[in-house]
Amino acid sequence: MSAPVLLGSRMRPVLLWFLLSVPVLLTAGSPVNRSANGTVPLVLWHGMGDNCCNPFSMGAIKKMIEEEVPGIKVTSLMIGKNVIQDTGNGFFMDVNEQVSMVCSQLAQDPELSGGYNAMGFSQGAQFLRAVAQRCPSPPMKTLISVGGQHQGVYGLPKCPGESSYICDMIRRALNNGAYNDLVQNNLVQAQYWHDPLKDDLYRKYSLFLADINQERGVNETYRKNLQLLDKFVMVKFLEDTVVDPVDTEWFGFLKTGQAKETETLQESVLYQEDRLGLAAMDKAGKLVFLASEGDHLQFTREWFNANLLPYLH
């Protein structure tokens, strides 16, 4: 969903919602020869309302990682021709089309041919999971989900600001008909809207999430490809006021048929029937569940270095 922020040389536990109208003239990617330094390339995908190169969020994170891991190639994905398109596409471009675009971009990068790690922030995390499931070449080694909504959302509490016109419009559209064809085809957040009170409609009409979560049947290719990951790391923000329910960040969700009680991933049918191979991955020690104090995408540089940096080497 939304963007983390760096202030100065350290990441402060402060939530920043940047202005969509501010142009940022930085480019994505850092062309470093992987064979010369031995590091594993890293691909980043931003959240809702952000873009690849915002100097206060993804641009700062890219710079921080490059400082901590000298010589690493970091590609911060730009969905579109410029940062303005990139920001807008996070709201209005079909997720399946975005994933296909990214798969093509990664496949054409010779520096990724030996494999790469991936880190997604908020909605960018489930989009990168779709890349892992649909596009195994080049191979994704480790997927780090930072506040990703893997079972979708049933609410957009801040989205990213209470006074935002675009968020009010999105709320109205989702509340009035998330599974309407027009809304599904034109609003990114509708494609991972998961209404536990309308489970039949969700399974039938969800264009993105119901597919990658195997809600309409098991695609063995998806299941096989996800299990190729060395690690699947999921970060949950314990005081999250943006993602609803917060359990979705650890692949849990609301129990079907009501909107109060939640269940863990391990309690879900998805896990018990092992539709995605997550149970097998869990038994193999490939699933990592991390927690961070604070609100959505709030973490310190020290926390990042201690908890996530080890998975980038």
C-alpha cells in the first residue's frame, strides 16, 4: 500500500505520506557487475502512492542498501515511463499487466540471469509474489515482504491520508462494489480486496488475488514455482493502522463468513490443503515471520540492518 520514509542518514519511525503531485527526477536501477563483486542483485517494488525513486522513501532505501552492501545491484521498479506514471499505475493499472511487464523487464536484464532477491513494500510485496509464482526465470532466490497483504485487505483506513480525494474515491468504489467488472478492471486495490462476507463473489470475480492464492483451483505451476524460493520472509507491523486486517501481513486473514475473528496462515484452508506449497515450505524452514513495532512501514535503519540485511547477501 504505502511508502516508508528515510530522514537524513537514518530511518526514523515516522510515517510519511508523500504528495502525489511532486515530480522526482531520479532513475531506477544501479548498474553494477554482479560477477565482479559476488553480491546477489536486489529488486524492489514500492507500495501504493509511492514510486520507484522518491528520495524520501524508495530512493533513500535503495541508497541505504547500497551503502550497507557495497557493489550490490539494486533495481527499484518503475511501472511506466516516468515517476508520475509509476505513481498513478499503483492505483489504476491492472495488476496482472503490471506483473507481466515486470517479468519481461527482469528477463531482459542479463545481470539478473543468475538469480536475484526481491523486496516488496506493502502492495508491492504480493505483486512480487505473483512474479515468483508466474515467472521463475530469472530465478527469485529470497522474497522479503515488508507489510505485504498476502490475503488481501478488507478496509483502507488511511489510504494514505484521511483528507485525500483519491482515497475517498477508492473507499467509495470498494464499499459500493469491489467485484463489479468496472471496478475490478480499473482499480488496483479492488484486485486484492477480500470481503469475507462475500466469499463467493471474491472467488469468482477477483482478477488478481483469488488467482495467485489458488482460490479457484490449484495451478501446480504456481505451487511449484513458489517452492523454488530459498526463503519467504514476511514482516508484520504490530501497531499497523493502515492494513486491515494486519494478520494478512503474515498470510492470515478474517475467518470466512464474518468480519471480526481472524485466523493464522497455519489455521487456514489454504495452508491445510497446501494450495500454494506454503505448508511444505514451512516444514522445510523456508517461511520466516518477523515483527516490527510501530505503524505501517515504520522501522529504524538498525532494525532493517539486523533483521533484513542478512537475507540480501
